[in-house]
Amino acid sequence: MEKFEVTSVSRDGRNKREVWVTQEVPLTLEVNGKEMATLLCSPSDLKNLTIGFLYTSGVITDLSIVESLVIDEERWKVSVGIKPEAIPGEFVFKRIYTSGCGKGIIFHNPLDVLQRGRIDSDFAVDSGTIMGLMKTFLNSSAEHRATRGVHSAALAAGGSVLIFRDDLGRHNAIDKVIGEALAKGMSFDDKWVLSSGRISSEVTSKVLRCRIPLVVASAAPSDQAVKIAREAGLGLVSLAKGGGMNIFSGEERVR
């Protein structure tokens, strides 16, 4: 975060004051020496962000194919070495511009994850647990309280948050959480995701690629996100705040 002097206007007039502003950096991602993407992000947890982004974009299927990862914070560049035989040959030609913050991109069609089949499990979370943890989650970010400029994401098990991360972009926050979970060797089939941002098709795609059975957000979903979630057996709960929520998909996953 960085402080800036601003002119604050209210009914009482104008006055000068200092406010905290979220920091934004352009992180260039190189894979095997070739530029792949530039992520507009917060300058924290960059290793987890990189791993999470590569995983949810379908570039890697596990950490074993990553041979090196070097972060240059002077030039805001991360260089990743991946076993060449593990990268799909057509991969770089499948960029899709997303509805994310800035000019977000993904490298697959969100509908591709449906080819992996439905999530068939009896995973469920109590509605009271969801509301209680969501309330705590939405008040957990010190940077959001200071700047109102970041999104948050978390990975939970039962009624406990296991991993919590902030970022300028809602997609990045989710990738950071997933990247850390992968680094810790966590399984995903008994976990659920919390997000402060809207749920669009690319967000459901990230969650489904991990086979996570439930995602809960305080904001609204898009129509494509709902359709994909229903087709895939993903529990999708949105507008979860203020003591209520809407279950758009997977009603059986909320007891």
C-alpha cells in the first residue's frame, strides 16, 4: 500500500487528508523463455499466484513438471521452466479475454472443464456455517479496510479458513489461494472457496479445474457461471451477506 494526499469533499466542505491506496504491478510471466501473459496484480505471494494461474489455466497438471521458478521483483517478471513435453502444443493459441479486472486472459474455453465430468460427491456445508464464516471472511482483510481496493479469496474446510489471500484482482486472489494449496499438497475434494468478487464463467472454470465442490461469493454470478455450475454439479452460492444468500446451483451442497 502507498499513501496519497487527496482532497476530501463532504457536506462540511473540503479538506486535505492522506489515504492508503492499493499497489498495482504488471507481472510478466515467461514460460520456457517465451512471454505468456502480463498479470495486473498486487505485489505479494507472487510464487503462489504464478503456480495457481498456470494450474487453473491448464498449463500444468501438478507441480512435478515445474523445473524452476524465478521471480525478479526489480523488473516484475517471473520466469518459469516447465518440462517441454508437458506443455500442449496449441496452448498459446487459445487465449480468451475475460471479464476480469483490467484485460484479463485465460488460455482455454471455460466450457472445456465440463469435459472432465460432473463433480459427483456428497459434500455439503451447513448454511449457518456458510453465513458465519462468510461474515468473518468479509471482515478479515486489513488492506481492504484501509483502501477498499482489493478482493479476497479463501479456501475453507468445514467451518475453518485454511488459506486467505488478497489481490487487486478477484481472479488473482483465487489463484493465490489455489497455488498455496498446491504447494502444501492439499486435496480439494473436501474444501470450498470463498470470494468477495462476482462469479463469472472463468471463476467457475478455475474452481472446477481443481474439482472443488462449492464456491460461495458475496457478489452476484453471471448467467454462464450458473449454467456451467449446474452442468458440472458445482455448488454455487452468491450474494451471501447480511444474513441471507442465494443458491444458484447445487442446493444439496447447502444443508
